[in-house]
Amino acid sequence: MGSLNLGTLEQEDPKKQGPDPARAGGGLARYVAAATLARTADGGAVVAIVLMVTTGGGPGWLAGLLGACITAPHLLGPLVARSLDSCRDGRVLIAWACVVHGATLAAAVLLYPLTWPAVTGILLVVSGLVGPLLTGGISSRLPAIAGPDRVSQRRAQGWDVATYGIGGTIGPSVVAAVSAWAGPTAAALILAGATFVAAAVVRLLPYVPPAAGAAEVPRPAQTLRLMAVTGRLRRMLYLTITVAFSVAALPIAAVASTAVFQVQPAAAGVLTAAYGLGGLAGSAGVMCRPLRGDADRLVTRLAGLVAAALAVAALSASFAPAVAAYAAAGVMNAYFFAATLAARSEFAPPQVRGQVFVWVGALKIAAGSAGTAAAGVVITGEPQLPLFLAAALILASAGASVLDRRGAGRLKTAR
């Protein structure tokens, strides 16, 4: 692990971290533009692929398989993330990732009617492999350009949460609209074009020299071990995984609960839209009033608020309160996400910051997929059961984080 000292990580002062003030301002605007374009493309790609297959008469299993080809490789992100911390200029790496993502996506949809589906699948796997550099990879650049103080950093993290919300909510909606007008292939090509523009904007971000030489940057397994033994990173990681697993139950519960609320099945879209809009509202709230206090404690408290919102959604007896609860869950999850970004930025050593961002993103995606599957299994019989279980799981993890923090404090005192 080179010069990385695990014993000193808990004493690092996050307030001392920060870039030259001259890099802020315009750099943040360019960052938001690049992140929004890249994440809209990444978030909408799977919808475009599924629509391309189904509208072309392909079987559902093929649509699901090709969709998985572009999403599943995100789990391998940590294997390519080390280069973010070791390369001379991370902007170049991320820009090339945007180009590769767009080029392979465009090639996949253009070749789909002309060749075997396996060729399309291989191209989508390549596109998915660089996807983590468009999400967590870009986020790892934010601490160096957001501003010199913690308030500036956390306000910028609100912008970052908003770019994720746009990519995950508005991106697929735009794809659906364009597909209805000009077809899913055209929608996918628009997404590919967005990544090319994102690549150009990424190159305009402020240059940040590497924090360490390539030989001093830990490998992926070492970085994961570092996160496991560093209390503040460990708590952030398992709470992030737990919340991602839990909120994944919301779309499943939304579909199943329409019968309970005696509304049309299409009203499930209103519930999920309320959650998405709540997330955007929450990110706006962080921009206007940045989070204050220690990020470690904020992550725990906001996880508890997410659990409370899920419990209210589960207890809602009619449609209107459920819409409000879903919106509240979106707001709280946005604040929670901003707190986890703050924890990653403030507690991850510079030598591994890129890897920490991508590791958390990869595990979050895996947890979300597992949460969706688990909700589908337990929802039979009682539509609101997944939300009750999700709220209980988050509360248990939040309680464990409190005990974890107290145990670490007593250990320090004993020393």
C-alpha cells in the first residue's frame, strides 16, 4: 500500500482538503454539464436497448439479456478504476471512456438489425465496462474543482446528486419520448452523441495532478480492505449498500399497491415519478442549503430518515398520502446520497479517491439489483411488506453504525 497509513486516516481533517479557489466556478459549471450529459446517456441506454429489441419484434428474454449486457459490467468498475488514481491526467481517461461508451453503443444499435445478437451483446458489454467512469469516475473529479471549503464542496455535491437524478429519471423518459417519435435507434444515437459532447467538456475541466505515483496506488482488493478497516468509510459503505437495496423496493411496491389504493395500474408511474421528482427537489435543497456537520454522523441520521419515509409509504392507506410519502423518500434519499458523496470526498485518501468512488458505485448497483429481486420475491400476499422490511433493515444498519462509531471512540480513548 506504499505510503498509505491506515492508522492516520481517522485523524484527517476534511476541512483542510480543497483546491485552489481559481479552479472553482467555471470548472463546476463545466463539471455539471459533462456529468449530466454522460449520466443521461448511461441511464437511458438500457431503456433504448430494451425498446429497440421489443419494438423490432424480438423476444423479451433477448431484450433483458442485451439490457443486462450494458448494466452488469458496471460491477467490474473497480477493476478499471485504479487507473483514475494512477494516470497522469484523469480527464483524458474519462474523456476516452465517454468516447468508447458512445461509439460502442452507436455501433451496437446500428449493427443489431444486420448481424447476430451476440455481436450487439459484445459491443454493449464494452460500453458497460466503461460506464463506471461516467458515474463514479466523474464524481471523483469533483473534490478538486468544487471550491476550497467544505460548504462549497457540499453545495457542489448537491449539483452532483442532481446530475444522477437527471440521468436516472429524465434520461429514460427522454429516450421513451424520442423512441415514440423517431424510434429507439434514433434515441440511442442521441445518447451516443451526448457522450461525445461530454468527452469534449471533460477535457475542459481543471487539470489536477495525480496524488501519488502509480506504484503507490493500491490495487482494487487493497482499496476494498482499506474501506473495510477505516471506520468512517466502512459505515458509509454498508449504509449505502443497505439504502440502495431498500429503496429498490419502491417501484415494485408502487405497481403492487395500485390495487390496494383502488387506482389504475398506470398510476404506479405517478408514484415512481413522485420519488424521482423528490430526488431532484432534494438535490436542489442541498445546493441551496448545503449539509452541515460531520459527514459520518450525517450518513447515519439521513439513512434513518429514508427509513422513516419508507415506513410512512408502507403505512399509507390511500393514494394521495402514498404519493407524498414517495416524494419524501426521494428527498431524503437525495440528502442521504449527498452525505455519502461528502463522506467519500472527505474521508477517502487522495491516493485511492477514484477507486473509492467507483467501488461504492459498483456495490450500490449490485445492491439495487438484489433489492429489486428480493422485493419481487416477498411482495406476494402483502404489497406493502417489502417497504416495511426495507425500513426495518435500514434502521438496523443505522443502529449498527451508531454502535460501530461508539466502539471506535472507546477504542481511541483506551489508546
